[in-house]
Amino acid sequence: MATEYGQRYGYGREYGHREPRLPAALRAPFAARSWREFAYVLLGLPIGVLLFTYAVTMLSLGAGLLVTFLGVPVLAAGLAGCRGLGALERTRARALLGMRVADPEPVRVRKSGLMAWMGAVLKSGTSWRHLLYAVLHFPWAVFSFSVAVAFWAYGWAMLTYPLWFWVFPMYGGQDGLQLYGDETHRVYLDNPFEITVTALVGLLFTLATPWIVRALTTVDRLLVHGLLGPSRLASRVEELESDRGAVVDTAAADLRRIERDLHDGAQARLVALAMDLGLAKDKLAHDPQAAARMVDEAHGEVKTALRELRDLARGIHPAVLTDRGLDAALSAVASRSTVPVRVEVDLAARPAPAIEGIAYFTVSELLQNVSKHSRARSASVDVWRSENRLMLQVVDDGVGGADASAGSGLAGLAERLDAVDGILVVDSPAGGPTRVTAELPWRD
């Protein structure tokens, strides 16, 4: 998948990219990511001690002083400090784990003054989640530090045992590393076979350590993302605000397009028609034949204006979609395409008119792209329902290379779908075929 992505977007073998010769399991002990994750675990213990000590101290002190007014500012200061330490943890996670965790919503103080600030801090769920992180992170940091350091130390020690086992007979007064010993019997790792087995076991430990550390840091990722990032409600509110802006921009762009089409098309033709009819009226008395010819030309202009108005109305919301649904409407769109298009709609019921309209315009725009850019010989449109999602898929056998991230019409289409919790996925390798899949929420 990564190779395909690199070849598609301009880097790969033809650009000097060298494929790794060793498998990931053998490269992991020397990979930079493994060492960054190990450094994260090592730093986690001292930072966890600091966070836990600070959080428990401030919480206990504040709770104990709640019988007096001093407990409130102490608790507020403790929570504010936890938020600051949480910012440090997010920075550490970004630097060492490569996490893209957003900053949580700030404390919203509606009034000025110290009392208002303390009240806002104490009421903020984000502050308490930072405190909970400081308390929960400490025992996990102790466990992950112990496991990671033990596996790392034992693995490398046993792997390199053939290089340093001579230290025991020369300086330790024993044959080798003692594996077992009691009052009457001792077992040393001193012969070549035992030394080789020890190194092989160490190799297994060394190869397994990066994956164990990665599993440990997965829990850290969950803690950081769940407790130090924005809450689901805040993320959803931000997403809805962004979607609302996209909807407003889309509606404004559609209104401008309709106004432009009316002004440059039907309106201009109707103005010219009025002028031609006025001239024909003036010539009707002294030149009836010229007047008749002008009326005939005006009749043609009326037909053209009506056709443009019908096309414009179809672009706003076609009547066939309202009357007969997606199957008939998409078949009508496919019949106007310059590329042969097969349409298959498998829906037992009709979705809500808004969703139906978005689905229609999505397929229409995708088929326009096929006609203009794909150089395809055939295309297909499939529409079906999967649980609570309306699925659309447009496939063509063209040259491929479509990219929704390049600021093209696909990017605008993706924004429109995202505004209603939809998804647009483009799979278009160079040379084709192109497969565009859209998902929309199903609403009855």
C-alpha cells in the first residue's frame, strides 16, 4: 500500500527510493521509532512520579482545606497546574510517539476576576480529566518502565553474552553466568552450546522488545488521546461548526452559480428576444415579411431560453428525481454522458429528499469528471444501502490519477459530503481504473 502510494504521488523506485531489504521484525530493534518509543517509556516514570505527586498533594491539600475558603483556590491552582503538565505530556507524545493530539478547549471565563476564573477551572471537565490522567498514569508508568527495561536489558545482555562471558572466569572466580545454584549443585552457562543458546534466547528477547514497548505505548496513546485531548463533545461541536461553514459556503456558491447562469444565459436571451419583438412590431406595418422572419427567429430564441431554463432547473433539483427517485434520475444523467454508463440502483425504499438530492448531484458531478478528464470507454454507477448508510460507487476504466487532495472538484465534493457526515474515498492509481466511493447517512 505504501509503495503504491509513493509511486502514485511522485516518489518510489523511479525516484531513487530503496526498498528495505530486511523484514520489519529484524529492523525493529534498530528503527528510530522503536528507540523513540523506548525513550518515551523511560521518561514516563520520572514524569509520572512528578504528575502523581503534584496531583495527589494538591488534591489532598485542597480537599482538606475545603472547610475553609482556602481549599477552593488550592484546588483551582492544582487543576490549572495539571492542565499545564498535560500540555507537557501532549508535547512529549507528539515528539516521541508522533501523535497528532489536538489541544483541549481552553477555560472559558465569562466574567473577569479571580473568583470567575477559579469557578471556570473547577467546572471544566477538561481540568478534571487532566487530574485523572496524572493519577492513572503513575501506576501504568511504573509497570511499563519495569517491563520495557527488563526486556531490553535482559535481551541485549544475553545476546551479547558470547562477547563478555570471559569476565566470570577471569575476574569473578566462576566458570560463567550462574543459571542455578544451591548448597550442593550449581549450573553455569560456560560451554559453547549453552553460550549459543543464551545468545539465541537473547536474540528473541531483543526482537520482541520493540513490539512489547509498542504495545505498552498503545495504552499511553489511549490515555493521552482520551484524557488530555479535546472531549468528544467539543470535537463534535468543532466539526459541526466547520460543517456549517462548508454548507453556508456551498449554498452561497450555488446561488452565485444560478445567478450567473440566469444572467449570462436565459436572461440575456430574453432581453434580446424583447428587443427583436420590438423591432418586429415596428416593421409589421411597412415590411410584414421582415417582421415575420424576426418573429420566427424570436420563436427559436424562446425555445433556446426554455431549454436553458430546464437545464438550470435540472441543476437545482430535477423533477424526475422528485417524481421517480434516484434510479430514474441517475439513468437520465447517464443517458446524457459522453461515456457509456451502466446504472444499477438497489434500494428498497427512498431516502430523505435532502440525502437523495446530495446523492444525485454527487453522481452527476462524478460522471461529468468521467466525461471530461478520464478518457474512459465505459463507466458504471452502483447505489445500494448498507445498514444506516447510503453507498454510491462510480467506476471508470480511464487513465486514473484522480486526487481529491489536489484542490480539484473532488475536494469540493468531499467537503459537501463531510457537511452531512458523509465520506468520499478515491482510489485512482495511474493507468486506472478509477473507483470513487461515497457514503451518506441514511435518513428516511
